[in-house]
Amino acid sequence: MANDVRPTSLKREGDGLKIEWSDGVATFAAWRHLRAHCPCASCLDERAKPPDPFRVLSEREVGAGPPAPTAMRPVGHYAYQITWNDGHDTGIYPLELLRKLGEPG
């Protein structure tokens, strides 16, 4: 993605995020997909570990329901920070990652 490509529109659409880009491309990423690919250090570390078949979900995780954002704010001109309904808020999604995670839509 060229450095000058920027979102011109971000919209909550159904169960995900639709982004229209300055180069005319539109992408869609489901919230579940974005949450599963959170780029923060703790999520990257967690994904690198083998799955724990005995992991017990916290009350907060169980009560949160399917992944959904409660807030989304720009970080400079290069990324967005998403706060999730499970309380997680340390993931900063660079524009390049948002473009990569989105399907043409």
C-alpha cells in the first residue's frame, strides 16, 4: 500500500468495519477478524503460545458477547486504536494492517 493511501470513510456496517480508501478501493473486515488479529504485544504473545484446552474465560469475556468496538479513535495519521467490548484497548491498528485485514467490499 502506498504511503499516501488514506481512509476517506470508515463506517460500522453490520458486524464489521467498511473502509473506503483514497485510491478508490473499499474493504470490509468483520469485528471478530479484527479482534482476533489485534497487533498489541500481549495478543501477539498469546497467539504465539499453543492453545490451552483448560483455559477458563473470565466473567468479563463471557459477558462481553461477540467482539464489537465500543470506541475507535485515530492515532496520528497512521493508525486507529480500538476499544473492545471485552475491555481490551491496547491494540493500535496501523492503516496498512487495516487494509490487509479487509476483504474487498
